[in-house]
Amino acid sequence: MKNGNGIFILYAFAAVLAMTGVGIAVGERNLAGIFLSIIVLIAVFGMGFKTKKKFREAQQSQ
């Protein structure tokens, strides 16, 4: 595994936890939990894509 790939594993686990949160909130019929989990999921995906772009740009400049 390359040096920077550990952060992507953390983003993947965070996304899985957010998706699980959506499922749990649906099961509990908790509307606030559903929306909160979806917002967290979108934020985690956004941070992951932003980090991936930064890594890709750093490799191209080398």
C-alpha cells in the first residue's frame, strides 16, 4: 500500500458508517437521522474526492 492510501481507507469506512446510519435511521423512522446521515455521507464523499484530486495533482507535478 502506498503512503497516502491510508486516508482513503478511513474515508471509505466513514462513508460505510454514514450509509449504515441512513439504514438505521430508516428502520427507526427518524427523519432527522436520515437527513443528518445523508449530509455526512455527502461531506465524506466530497472530502474524499477533494483529497484524491490533491494527490493526483501532486503526482503530476513531480
